Amino acid sequence: MKLRFIGADHEVTGSCHYLEAAGKKMLVDCGMEQGPEAYLDQVIPVNAAEIDYVFVTHAHIDHSGLIPLLFKKGFRGTIFCTSATLELCNIMLKDSAHIQESDAEWKSRKNIRAGISSVEPLYDMDDAEGAMSLFKSVPYHDEIHIADGIDVKFIDAGHLLGSSSIEFTLTEDGVTKKIVFSGDIGNKDKPLIKNPEYLEEADYVVMESTYGDRVHENPPLDDFALALAKILLKTFDRGGNVVIPAFSVGRTQEVLYFLRQVKVGEDEKEKVLPKEILEVRERYPHFPVYVDSPLSIEATHVFNENVADCFEQKAIDMVNAGINPIGFEDLHTTVTSQQSQQINFDKTPKVIISASGMCEAGRIRHHLKHNLWNPASSIVFVGYQSPGTLGNILLSDKKPATVKLFGEPVAVNAEIINLPGLSGHADKNGLLTWIKNYKTDVQKVFIVHGDNEVVDPFAKLVTAETGFPAYAPYTEDIFDLITGEQIQVGDVHSVEKKAKKTKANTVFARLVAAGERLMAVIKRSEGRPNKELAKFADRINDMCDKWEK
Ligand SMILES: [Zn+2]
């Protein structure tokens, strides 16, 4: 019974854990790296065809994005997840395949012009569709018998529609161990979806730590609508647009929920709506809202279909009363890229919600190109921005004067606003509440899915607060879950450290290449006038004398 760490170790994205137990080979999540890597993910140590099962905690690409690649490499086992995760994966993995295909096509066109060979996509639509045929949905809370010695239970992690923590009960040679993978743990009192659930028993816990160093302000939900109304007023008064980079699945639907509150939300009980919200309604009664991402539109349908299983009570009540909590008049969904381009030709102040949420790819980059230079517009961030991403750069204290979009410099003149409080992740206190709920003696808590500076201090904090030994593993660390011992020490060197070494090698390789070129030039010079050859030889000798002095 072994646990091997593959990805999201000492960093946030690329979640993947390899588990061997009861004669089976399993993966928990198979995510894609997003943004620059802090620590290199490791390759899965066995042939994809040998893997029996994949368990997916939730549909976010950093937890599911490499499943089609696994299929491409020969995996034909079963993929278990909740039904909302299955439906979301169905649209997200196909979308990801489409991105891989068009990226490869674009690079190939460039390469062919440069006389270099074409590029294969990481995986294509057939791989995504093939992977989807292996998915099997399971309900929350049921004890599911997977194979002899392997039982699992999914509980609601309250992070995204369909998200879950997974509890494994594994038996090998008469010894039974419980191991829980937290998945991403949700924030409490969010719009639309339920709060995270807690577990009580485990021998080992593998737990996320994205916000292990921070406490969210967590303003009441009404305050978020109010904050949004204030931004709308000042931006529209300037004649600008409000551009909201948001991931298509989850955050986009939450923003729609709040925009609906601003536009048509009713007074609740005795509470009177804030004057800013009333002012928006009076002065900009029909401000248009564009959701510009085909994926967001499909994801919104999945939200509407999973109300009973995943929505919190207030949202269920709204649906029962015939209200769509994420729909309203003046909401436009754009699909074709031509329709997308039209948005910026129309001068009416508007809200544009587009993906990706960290501005690294997707249509949001077009909207940034059209709005970032404009001091009247506002760019509003509503989610975590990984270090190194454009979103993170725009939010930093040392914001650059210009950024490059589609090869062109674009001035950063728009107002950049950070609107926290909508986090999909529990903060430090939420994470501690989650781990403190265990009533058994947890043998070890593995802290993953957190930035390098966060994981070690958070591991110490977990131990201080719970008494459970906690450790932040590195990729390729292997633990024997029967004895609790570490049987392989992983790769503790960050990509940055390795890059310095590689850079030194690259520079030397440049020098060697220059030397080879010199030799080639010399050989081609045979037959040129002796005077020229002698002059060239003198110059080379001079240069060498100076260099070796
Ligand atoms: Zn997530």
C-alpha cells in the first residue's frame, strides 16, 4: 500500500497522486499544470495502460486536464467522480482538447514558415471523447465497493459544483487503512453551492493548502453585490467597460448571481437595498452583460441541471419559485469569435465576463487588448491569481506601464480592482476547521496544493493545532501506508534553481555553436585571396590572445 506524489507538491496546480493498494494501481486526480511551474511534476511511474482507476475530486483543469493524455497513452480503466463533475468534465476536457489542437495548429503554421517540423497537440478531441467514455458517476455519501480491498466514499467539498473529498478504505494483507484526499476545500456561505462537509476518521489525509497563509475578509454576500454596484457606477460614469476575467466554471456563475442581485434582486425581509444598487438601476437600467466564453455558457447549463444535488437552500428556493438565480434580462451570451469581436465595437458601457480567469489564455486577452489601455475601463479580479500569470502581474504593486498582448504592447491605464471575498477555497481558518474535525489519530497529514512559501508553515500550523504530524511532500516522495515510513525521497529542487543551472549550460552551448560557425566560415573561405585570409587569421588570433589573457 503505497502513496506516491506526482504533482501539486510545493505548488498549486497539476494535482496528481498515485496510489497502489490491494493489487490495483490508481490515480487521484490527473491535473494539468497552469502558469509557470515551481516544482516539476513527475511522470506517472507505470504505463498508462496498467492503471486501473482514476478518481477525480472535481472538474477544474488543474485536477482533470491530463485525463485525455492518459487515454492517449493507453489508459482504459474506469474514472470515478460525481455526476456534476462528469458533466463538467465533459465540456471542460473537450474544450481543453480544442485549445490543444488550435495551439498546435498555430505553432505548426509558425514552424513550417521557419522550416521546422510541425507540432503534435498534447491530445485531441478523439482522446477527450475516448476518456469521457471511461467515466462513471457515483452519488455523494454512498460507500462504493470498487474492488476487493478498495472502498470509496465521495463527500461534498463545497468548492465547485460536483466537487468532492474522497475517503478511501483500503485493505491489504489483513491491514485496513483510511486515507482521505481533501480535493479543493470550499469556502463557506458562497452563493449557489453548498458548504464543505467534514469527515471524522482517517489514518492519512492529503490536504490542499491554497490559502493556508491567509484569512479571507469574507464580506457578507450582500456586500459583494454592493461592491460590484459601486464599481459599475464609477466605471459607467467614466464611459468605460467593466471587464471581469473569470474561470468559466464556478466563478462566472457566481458573478452572474451577484449581477442579477444588482439588476433585479428583491429586498429581503426588512432589508432595504443599498442606494448604490438603486442608483445603478435608475441610471443604467439596461446595462448589458456579456458572457464571452462558449464554455461558460455550457457550464451554466450544467449548473441549472444540478440544482437538487449541489445547490444551497436559498438557491433551491429561488429555483422552486421559478427564478433562475443566474439569469436576467440584458444578459448576452456570445458564441462565435465574430460575435465576440462585435462586443468591443459597441460603445455602450457594459460588463464583459470572459475566461481565462488568470488572463493567460482565451478570449479575455482580446477584451484586455481593447480595454486595458483605456483609463475609463475597469478590470476586476474576482479570484486567485497564480504567481507569474498576467492576472498576478496586473495586480502586483509594481504594475508594468505596458503589457504584451498578441505581440503588441498595450498600456496599462484601466483601473485594476481586486474584489476578493469570492474565493472558491477555504482560508486558513476554514482549512483548520476541516482538519480539526478528525476524531481519530491521523498518522500523517500531507500538505499539498499550496505555494512553496505556504506549505511548510501551514504543515507546522496543522501540527500545532491538531497534534497530527504534518509534512509537505515533494514530487516523487513515496510513503508506505502500512508502516507509515517514507520509502523514497523526492525531488527537492525547484524549477528556478534548475533553470539557473540550465541557463549556464545554454550560454556555454551558444559559445560552442559560435565556435562551430567560425570553423564553417573558415572552411568556406578556401580559395579567397591570400591577403584576406591572412587578415582574417590575424583577427582570430588577436581575439583568442585577448580572451586568454
Ligand atoms: Zn479547484
